[in-house]
Amino acid sequence: MKLSEYLVDNVVSLAAWVVVIAVIGWMLAILGVGTSAILFLAAIMVACLALTTVYGYARRRRFYDELDAIVESLSRQTEAYLAAELVERPSFLEGRAAYDAIGAAGKSMNDEVARYRDMVNSYREYVETWIHEIKTPIAAAKIMSSELHGPEADKIKSELGRIEGYVEQALYYARSTSLQKDYSIREVNLASCVRESVRKNAQLLIGSGVGVCVDVDDDAAVFADAKWLQFVLGQILANAARYDSTSIVATAHVEDQGTVASRTVLEIADNGCGIPASDIDSVFEKGFTGRNGRTHGTSTGMGLYLCAVMCAEMGLGIAIASEEGSGTRVMIAFPHDRRRLDALR
């Protein structure tokens, strides 16, 4: 709060004081009081007015400046409704009224947030329970299909693999929207994660006639959650197989070594149909299928969206480059300095 703003807000009362001082001086002059006495009395009254004005301004400024700073800080965390809990109740009347109003609004929002949290947790628990239940018949169907042979059996196995992939996608989507963190960042072996993702998607890759080459140093280590990273890689591999690839190559290299920006970049390149230039900027958007998704008729628009969400949660960078008809490259960047990254987040 600026002094000029406070004076403008109280201009009526200040003007009234000036009028009162002038009237008192005029009345004293009529009564024959000397000029020096009148000026002395007027000076005392002006001094009292100035002191009360400065005191009132100081009290209000301290409260409103503190409130503004807290609200601005909490707004960056979308928690401005907690402001009343972090500032002291002021002593002046309009400040107490504002404080009580903010407190009531904050309590209402806090109750709403708690209700929403309960709803989200309930939904997540339901989804996770359903997913664990549905895995039982899927596993039984896979066991039964393992006894079958021939082209039709391969198609059934491939479709079961796709169902399992979509079920896993639903599970990770539920976890990615949770208010609780469901991952643990640790040092993991990058080559092992890539090979495990290839193994989990082997049925789909083989059924689609895709060959995979993993050219990643066996000693390469990165910071990530292994399960989340394997899911992200699985989505990328599945997309490559879905969109006409016959070859996938995974490589890794270090960029900006020796600097605070040093990072390991994993690149997964395929020779599929590629992504149209008009779609490339939207591939990480939720529900975006694009021209290829509509053409192939199997896209949900959730795979790459989940990849972007999970990479952001793990503090990884993800980017995509593609040329229609020539293939697609997906790059995942793993920062080496986790302390610097965590500070920024």
C-alpha cells in the first residue's frame, strides 16, 4: 500500500479535519484571541492530524503488504486460499473484516480441496482395483492362448498384448493424476531399462515385424524411476510398431559434459511412416490423435501425453522429431545434476 493511495482513500476525513481547523481558527479570531495563539493551536491540531494519519497508514500498510506478499507467494503454488492462516489478525476494524472474509473463503476452499482429494483418491483406488482384477482374466487368456499355434493364434496373442498395454496405460494415467507422489528417483541402468521395455513389448514387436537394436553402453546410469521409465519407453516402442516401423534403434550419448547442464540423452529412432509437420507440435497433448491416429484407427491420444507427464514428474526432458515418410526420433534427456534440477522444481 502506497501513502498516496492511503491519502486518497481518506481524503474526505482529511478534508473534514482541515475544515474543522479553519473554523476553530476563525471562531477564535472573532473572540479576540491573538494570531500567535491561533497559529500555535492550529499547529498542534495539524501535528496531531499528521501523527494519527501516519500511524493509521503504518498499521494498515504492514498488514496489507504482508497479505499481498503471502498471496503472491501462495498463488505460484495455487494455494492462495491459505493466506489467512499465515498472517496475523489486524487490530483495525476494516482489516479484521477483510481477514475474517479471507478466512471464511479459505476454509470453504480448504473443505472443497479436501473433498476433491477424497474423490480423486477414491477414483484412483477404484481404477487400481479394477486393473488388478482385470489382469487375472488377461493372464488366464494368455496361458490358454499359449497352447494355440498358427496365424490366428498369433493374432489372438497380439490382441491380448494390446489389451494388456491399454490396461497398463490406464493404471499409469491414474497414478500420474494422483495428488500423492507414486515414484522414486534413483540411479538406474539405462541399458537394462531399455532392454526390459523391449522384452515386455516383444509380442507386439515380433507380431508387427519390428527389429530392435539397443546400442546403449551397459554402464550408462541415469536418475529416474525404473518402472515409470520402462512404461514411457514401452509407449514409444508401441507407437513405432503401430505406425509401420520395421526397425527401431536405441542409442545414448552425453551432452554438455563437465558443465552444470550435462545430461545423458536417450534417442529412440524408427523408420515408420513419420508424423505430418502439421501434427508435430501437438503430439504431447492429451487426447491428440492426429492424421496418423485417424488413419490407423488404433490411437487413443494418451500414450505420448502420459510420456510427457511422467517425464515432467521425474524431471526429464522429452522431445520428438519426425519427417513424414522417413521415420521418427524421440529424445529423452536425463540431467546429471539432480540437486540443481530439484532446486528448480
